Amino acid sequence: MLSSRPSDSDTGTGTGTVTGSGTPATSAAEKLRAIELLGSVRYGRLAMSVRALPFLAVARHLVIEGSVVLRMHRGLGFHESCDGSVIAYGADNFNAPAPDGGEDLWSVQFTGPVERVHPASDQRERFGTGPSDVNGEHFDPVYLRLDPHLAHIHTLTFDASPSGRTRSVT
């Protein structure tokens, strides 16, 4: 179980309709598929604002109880910029084997509020061993929970038929 400070944010899954802001809401099926894909890779990138400027940082993630739990190094201080804010988090399988393997490439992105959490010891163990050092400092983990309100999936499909392949001319 994750423990955190209370949150009054809406945790709805979306209906596939357009919100009042004109932004398409995430369908429940798309959100579930995006979370399933996210669970198949270990690292992603979070986008946040640091001193009103956009910033990207790498994080280790797990899907726990329908939320995305991120592990970062406390010494960098990025968690302080994220806690209580809305962020975007993305991951992909772009470092997978060549498209000839028959599996499509994909990327997922989640947007939602984040709060600092303290995962139970068994959940922390699921993250595995962290790096020993980050920028010369001993790795000190801190955990954030992203409540994904929006989820997007993008796929790259490759035609494996002979007519879909490029042939070299000799």
C-alpha cells in the first residue's frame, strides 16, 4: 500500500469525450493499454517545470494500484519541483530489437498530478537495486506517485512484407 498525504484531485478515468478545455479525454481502454505497455519497460522520462522552464528527467517506474510510481534521486531535488504539480511522464520501447522482429514500436505518455509517497517495503523491493551513485553522490531514492488523468499511445508499425522493404541496388 502506498501512503501519501491526502489529495482532493479527481481520479476519474475519462470517457473518451472532449473536456471543456477542448482536450480529448482518455478512454478507459486506452488508459489501461497505456499502463500495460508502461509496465513492460523499466525507465521513462518525466517532463516538469523548474523555475518556470521545461525540464526532462529520467526515472525508474512501476505500476502500482493503477498509478505510476516513480523513483528518483533525492539529491537532484527534482521531486520538490514535481510534488503537488501536474507533470507528463513518457516511456517507449524504441531501444527494442529491429522492427523486423514483428513487434511494433510504441510510446506512451501520461499527464496528471504528482505527490510524494512512501511505498511499502515490498513495493520498494520491486524497483530493484538502484544505481550506487548519481553524479558522484550516493543514490538516495525518493518516490512520487503520478495519478494519470490523460494517457496517450503512439505506435510505429512496420510492413514486414517484401514490398514494404527497401532493396539495395547493386
